[in-house]
Amino acid sequence: MTTQSVLDKQSIVVLSLLAAVAVLVPVLNGLAVPGSALHLSDHLVPLLGKYICFALLALSVDLIWGYCGILSLGHGAFFALGGYAMGMYLMRQIGPRGVYAHPVLPDFMVFLNWKDLPWFWYGFDVFPFAMLMVLLVPGILAFIFGWLAFRSRVTGVYLSIITQAMTYALMLAFFRNNMGFGGNNGLTDFKDILGFPLQSASTRRVLFVLSVAALGAGYLLCRWLVGSKFGKVLVAVRDAESRTRFLGYRVEHYKLAVFTISAMLAGVAGALYVPQVGIINPSEFAPANSIELVIWVAVGGRGTLAGAILGALVVNAGKTWFTGALPEFWLFALGGLFIFVTLFTPRGILGAGQGLWERAKQMLGSKPSRSSFSGGGVVP
Amino acid sequence: MSAPVTPTLLYLDDITVSFDGFRALNSLSLAIDHAEMRAIIGPNGAGKTTMMDVITGKTRPDQGTALFEGSHDLTVLDEAAIAELGIGRKFQTPTVFEMHSVEDNLLLAIKDKRGPFLTLFSRRTTLERERIEVLLERIRLTAHRYRKAGELSHGQKQWLEIGMLLAQEPKLLLIDEPAAGMTDQETADTAELLRDIAKTKAVVVVEHDMTFVRDLNVKVTCLHDGSVLAEGSLDAVSANERVVEVYLGR
């Protein structure tokens, strides 16, 4: 068969776990008696939702890095752009309820003495338009950026550096007040989405479930992509780019396609993230964010998709605990983790776990099965 | 440009390539006929690999003509377009997709549409399946079809790469040092395989192993300093005094 089944063992495990989370979290938050051991407090729902969005972002990075060898150190930019598109919709929903009570202009524009809405804010009061922009803005930026970079055959560390420069440039641009995106305060004070108040627990539960659904759909999309012949070409490009060219494949077209898809996935993650955390500001473009999310993927296991999800969840849960308990040590812990993973478990948590599993099975005498996690594997 | 009428499959004329003033190819001229096998010999730095780079579109010559089938100008096409015209290339060190199975390596090489959207929705056809069976048989890797290519021995990788070349259904195969690192038996088998391929396709083989070149028993071109030093049967070329001086050694 050309395409390995999208619903293999790994997919079933991942999707079942996601489905369980999508049911359990709202139930434990909404139905369990507050104060009981089972009850999930209200502030945890958007926090978990945030992790889920990060997992989708990590998935988008794994798609290009794990399967096509494109190490983007600027993927936070696409996440932030998707977030800004959602933020602009939410800002326009505030309407006259802002501090300055202007019927159309968001507060920061009134504050800057602007008289008219800038043209690029038009249409963002319409939800479907804003959602289209969530996909198109990161997608088009990635397409233009990728077209220039891949056509010139910029690869490896040089590509990583220019993606880093891209997100840094965007951060500086968005910090400026006259860009029209709220300067360093960004967009915040959101009230409601499609008429539902963002502060209410039920809206948050719905947003959580939607995030999990988006992660599941994103996972299936990636799984389908990497399982097709297209995905095999991506791995071929990753492992022997010039061989692929001499076989007659236009490598730059493949890179461009997967880079654009990945940027759109990151945009969706950003759009789901913003209503749950209640703010989007230029710090989301910070290069350090983009580097951190590469670490999530490395920790979880590059080139496995499931590993990216796992890594994002584990590292972010660790970050929440650490920044509460030992705030000044978090960056050391993150750096240490990255070094540990690179040196001792180059295939990440998932790869290490899988290795132990295979060994255990061999010791029990059953013959080793063909691994279901072998989606791409990675040459270190 | 009106295409000059050339009876040859590959026609190189007056090709010059310089890297920072160093002339890797110096007005090189070469013609390869349909279904001809040619062995290229010459000392290191003679320009053998650069010549292949020019033919496959990796390097643009500073001057000269490179025509395929008399009408396709190879100096303006990229690697992918040249591969589609029907020129396949095997690298000096075996280059296969190590993380893919042997079968998938062949699948990726099989002549088919190469665009991203077409591969996304492509299904393996019965015809392709049959082609892969035949190829696996021919390169003697049927038993290893599900193994990762990275696990194969050096000689098997060389053969897999030759198989990938055949899967492309090229008209011209450029083969860089196929016998490097092979045992004597593998070398003899490879020579036989190449002779068999050359019955229907043009094959250009770059090789240092003179026993292997003798096994091939074909016309030989000796390159030196980026141009052709001598051309003819191996015996004639080996007898050439300049060839002896620069390459074979006294």
C-alpha cells in the first residue's frame, strides 16, 4: 500500500486520549461539586486550553522540522499573527463598551487620537472573515517568505537564522504604536466571542473542547500528509535533498507547500489561544518563544507528531509548576532538559519510551512488531 | 536558436567551467550516442564530476553548448527538468533514502508526476507494483524490500541506487564510480548489470578501477585538466603516452 493507514495504532491512541480529555475536563469543571477532589477549578480550564494550543503549534513545527528538515526558529510569528487576527475580531466585538465608549474605534486608537479605523481593520467585525484571515495571513506570509528562501536554496542554519530575523522584525514592527495593533500593550480587554461572554465558565469549556478538536483535526491532517507519497518525498528531502532533486522532484515546491500548511496550523493555534488567555501582544513574536517551542518538539520526540503533542504538554506543565515553585530556575531547567534530551534521548520521550517497550517485549519473548511510531524516524 | 541537427543523444561542445579562476572544465567536448556505453577515466581533479554536474544542471557552464537529443539545452534547465527529460544520475557515494524502505526508495524514483499535489493524492497502481517487482528482482533486493535502505550493505546500496535510476526510465544514465568499495564478485556483477542496461540505454560510467573498465569493454574517454586527453578503445587509450604520463603511471 502506498499510504499507510491514517488510523494506525498511534493515531488511535492519540485520538482516544484527546477525546477523553475533551470530555473529562468540561465534566470535571462543570458537573463535579466545587470543593470536591474531582472538581477542576475554573482557572485551570483556560490554562489547559493554552497547553492544547501550544501542542497544535508544536505539531506544526514537527511537520516541517521532523519530516522535512526545515528548522524554523520563527514559527511563533505565525502563531502570533493568527492570534492577532482573532484579537482584532474580539476588539471589534467590544464596540461601545470600551473605556472611551467609541462605537467603532478600539480604545487604543481613541487614545492615539485616531479618527478613522485603518483599512486593514475593515471586515474584522465579521467572524467568518476574521477566521479566514487567521488562515490566510500566516499562510500568505509563509508562502512569500518560503518562496524567496527556498527558491534561493537557503537551507540549514541559514534558514533558521532568517526565520529568527523574520519574527524579530515583526516583533519590533508590532511594538510600534502607529502600526495600528495596539503597540506594546497589544490587544486585550476582550468581552465576548460570537455573543458569548469570554469570562463565563461555559464559554471557556467550549473553547477548550474546540481547541482539543482542532488539535485532533490538525493531527489527522499531518498524519495524512506524512503517510502519503507527498510525505515520503518530504522525508526524502530531509535525508538526501540533492538525490531528491536528481530524481526530478522540485524540492522547493515541496518545502513551500509544507511550510505554508504548517504556518496555517500555527495560525489556528494562535487564534484559539488568544480568547483563552485574553490578550495578544508583541511579546508573542519574541525569538525566545520560537526557540522554546522547538525544544518542546525535541523533548517529545521529533518526527513522530505524537511526540510534539506530548512534549508541548509536558514542558508547559513543567513550566507552570516551576515558575510557581522555583521561578528563577525555570530557564536553567529548560536549558538542562534540552541538553539532556539531545545527549541521552535524541528521539525524545516518545523514542525513549518506545525503545524501553521494545526491549521489554523482547525480554518477554514475543517477537518485535513493526513499530507504529516509525512515521519518519530521525537521523540524528 | 535553431537546433543543430546532431545524431547524438548527448552533445557537449566547448564547455568551460571556472571556480574562482580554476578551470574545472576547459572547453570540453564529448558526444554520447543512443544506447552507447562510455567509460570516463582520468586522475582526480580532471573534471569528471564537474562534467556530470553540468549535464544534470547542478552547475552552469561559463560557456559552451550542452544539448540533449539535439534540441534540449541543458545549460538553461534545472535539475528536476533535466531528470524529467530522461537523464539519471548515480552519485559517487551511494545516496539512497536511508530512512525509507527499499521498496519506497524505488517507488519515489518510479517515473510518475512529480508535483506536490499529485503525490499527495497518488495511489500505487498495479503497473507500478509490477515495475517494482521487476526492479527488485533485477537488483537482487527482493528479499530486502521491507528493510530500511540505511541497513543495507554498501554494495546493496550501490545497486539500489542503480535500481532507482532504472525506475526513472532514463535515456541516459550517469554513473559515478559504481565499483567503489565493492568486493571483486560484486564488481564483476555490477559490470554485467551495466552491460545489460546499456543494451537499451546510454550509460556513462566514471571509474578508477581499470579491471572494471576492462570488464565493461567499451569505448573509453580519458579526461585531464578539464578536457579530453584521449578517446578510443581501452587498449588504444592505455597505449597513449600522455595518458600513461598523467594517469596510469609508468
